[in-house]
Amino acid sequence: MRRRLATLAGTAIFALAFSVTPALAAGDGGGHHLTCAGGSIAPGTYDSITVTGVCSVDAGSITVRHDLVVKAGAALIAAYGNSNVTVRHDLKVEKNGVLALGCGLPSSACFDDPANSDPTGQTLPTLSAVGTVGHDLKADNALAVVVHHSSIGRNVIQQGGGGGLNCDLAMLGISPAYSTYEDTTIGGNVSITGLRTCWLGFLDNTVGHNVTFNNNRTVVVEATGPDGNEIAANTIRGNLSCANNDPAPQVGDSGLALNVVGHRATGQCAGLKA
């Protein structure tokens, strides 16, 4: 369970990174296009949203009829209890952008969950928020993509980016940059390629087609050995293919099961099929 406990601890650190932004209304939820340059996005329905600063969904749920775009160097923090995000078309994260989408048991406490204030770490999270993307989630050279407890209708495509081969305080100067997808349903294919980051995980997800995991480098090392590139407990209806990752994909210290793969598991992931 160390990966799960580390995830909760990481959530608390990650939340601090965004507490510096005041909770100011960024829009009135009136069904128009919104450009959010910082602060809290008001609950409601928007035609589309462009994020150009550090913005949060923390005051209630939002629906976006078309695309939501996190521009280069911007951040969208949508992991607060009872503040769901629904994007009916694509969610895009550009170069050095940050996305935190969804939260809740079993893997991630919401930033405002009372469990985060328990120094013993014994209080279980009680809040949740769901991220729903109707079409694709696309991240091109993003700094960090952190997805929990969400649903992606079509494909996940994350290529390049990350904070580099270090665990320095790179995410708004407070939290190490990392990417993970956990407890999420993805209707189409997943392609995660070319990341250079502190830690990368793909855990407890359900994927309708294929997963491709290539050319990713991570640097976290635990007492038991390299800990990055964790792929475990997923249900993948198509193929799982992995090549040229360092370290090789593994269950790591997650304590989770191998993956259920409907067709073939190949390359570095050949041994990760149940």
C-alpha cells in the first residue's frame, strides 16, 4: 500500500502549490467562452474555456460544451470535493501546463478533504469529484498531468514533457512534477510517450482498446529499487505494448495486482499480464 499512502501525501503537497492563488470568481457561468487568467472558476455551463493562469474548480461543478484548453505554462486544478468537471469535447494541456483532474477514494484525497489535515494519515478521505471528458485528453509537452477518479470517452494522448530527470520542486516551485492516471475509465486508446519526469503511474484503470507506453524516463528510487513507470491493476481490453522505458514498467511498491489484458502484452510489459 505504499504507493497509495504516498499518493495521499503527494496530494497534500500538491494542494499547497495552488493555495497561493486567491479564490476569486473567474466567470459567471453564463454559457459563454471564458478565459481564466487566475482564481476560481464559477460553477455553471460554458461554451469553452481557455486557462492562461493558475485556475481552480473549487466552488461547484462546471460543464464545458466544447473544448477546455490549458495554455502553455498555465494550470487547471480540478480536484476539490463536489466540484465536478464535464468537458463534452476535448481537454488539451499545452507545453509546461499542469492538470489535476478528479479525486476521491481509493487513490487520492481531494485537496479540501479533512483527511489532509490529519498529521497521522489515519483519516480516510470522504470527499470526491469526477472529471468527465467526452472526447480526447491530449497533453503535448505538459509539465504534469494528474488524473484520478475520472472518465475519458475516447483517447488519452500524452507525449513529451515532464519536469526533467529529477525530483526537484518544479511544479509551481513547491511539488515535484509527475504524471499519473488512476481509477479512471478510458473508452479508446492510451498513448504515453517520451516523458522525462520524477514519477509516472498508470494504475487501476479500465481501457477499451490498446495501451502504448514508450520512451518514458523516471528517477524515483525506493529501498527496493527503481520505483517509476508503475503499470498495475489495469483492465485493458486490447494490447499492452511497452518499449524503451527506463526503468522498465513494473508493479513497483504499489502493492497492486498484475494487469488483465484482453489480447497481448509485449516488449517490456510482457511480464505484467495476469
